[in-house]
Amino acid sequence: MDTPTRQVQAYLAVALRPGLTMADMTDMVGMSQSSCSWNVGALSKCHRLGKLGMDYVDAIVDPHQQRRKVMYLTPKGKQRLTKALEAPTTLPGGVSRRSPISNITRTIPWRGVKPML
């Protein structure tokens, strides 16, 4: 799967903060709201113009504020995250170690927001 970095950032933000709002995501990853919206759309079940998305993120209307959406990983998104975290990586010389995906969270500009995993 060849996923753009911005989509990975959006995916990890939702994974780390279930129930994240679009406004929170813009602060968390440093993208504009339109960029966050576009990337969440690509990660959702249905992308723009009726194209199929990845079905990793579900954005639902906030029951407390009808004008905003909150985002959660779908079962497929949770399964993908689990698989990525469990994948071993083989280094030169045949040395194996756990997947470095957890290290990715350190490279994203979280702007002081603590992960909630």
C-alpha cells in the first residue's frame, strides 16, 4: 500500500486520539482544515466523487454538537494498525526486530498533545 505521508499522519492522529474532532486534528498534525478533511475522506469508506476510500476511519456527527464530526478507527483500521505494530522487520545481517511504526509517532509534530494509547 502506497499511502501519502499526510494520510498516515491523519490515520495515526485518529489512532492515538479516538473521538478526535477535525479542529483538534488540524492543531495536532499542523495541516489546514481542508487538507485534514481531504485526507480523512481518503481514509473513510467513501472518498470524494463517490470513489471508494480505504475504510480505515469513520467520521460521525458529534451527538453533542451537530456541526462537527468526531473520528474513530473502523474495525478495518484497527486491524491494519494491529498488523503494522506486530509486523517484524528484518535488518541487514538477518537481525529481526519489531516494526518501527511506533517510532513514526515521534516524528509527527504533535504540538504538545500527549498520545492516548
